Amino acid sequence: MTFPYKIFLTFYLQLFYRKRVAVVLLIMNLPSTAMIKISMLTEADILTALRDCYDPTLPCNIVDLGLVREVHVSPDPEAPGAGIPGVPQKHRIHIAFTLTNPTEEAAAQLAAQIQNRIAGLEEAGETKIDVVTEPAWNPQQITPAGRRMLGLDGNPNLIQIR
């Protein structure tokens, strides 16, 4: 294989003309059996990332508070760089969550936290975030880890909000 100018030209062509992977392998002088590991983003990856997002009123992350209602992840074949070897596969992400304090300010703050955190994932592409009001959040949805963070692990029926 010659020097990277062929690789750069290949990526340039792929990005703007969306040629097939076989063309890339040909220009790069790689055998057609060469495979690039495709990184798949999962719901578990999203939930792990969302553990960095905290509720505006309670000192606990939104996953352990039970605020995350739905997470859907699917590959985005139309994302920039799709099909180019070495470029991570981008994903469409849909997150639905509810609020402990249903105000517009809390919704905006939490949606911004979620959007910013998901944007930090290399495989994240288009992200849609929805606030749902039904079913309403209640303290029984807090996970055991969340109860420990809030100091409520002694009594599962007790909730204290300071």
C-alpha cells in the first residue's frame, strides 16, 4: 500500500460521493475480505452515559431516579461518513423521560444535559429527546442505588426531600 494520499482521496470521495466500501478497499489496495470493526451503540451505553445527568431538584442521576422511560438506538445509514471504513457508525437515538418537578425550566435544563451528554458519544448521531408526563414519576421508581445516594436505603417507603 502506498502512502496515505490514496487513503485521504478515498475518504474524500466516500464522504462526498458515497461510493461503496468495495471501492475504498480497491483504492487502498486492501483485500476484499478486510473488515473494519463496526462499533454498535447500545441502550446500555446510553443509560451509562445518562448516569452523568442529574435531576435539577434531587441530588441523584436520572437513571437511578427512574426518570428515563424509553431509550431506542438504531444505526443511521444516512449519517456523514456512513459506510467509510474506520469511521464509527453513527446512530439515531430517541430518549423519553419524565420529570420529578414538572416545570418548563426543569424540562429545559434536563433536556440540555441529556443532549450535551449524548453528543459526547462518538457513535451518537441524530438525537431526539421527549418529555413525557404519563405515567407521572413517583418515589417508588428510585432504584436501590438511587436510594443509597439519597440516604433512603433504610426504609423503601420513605422519601425525604430537603
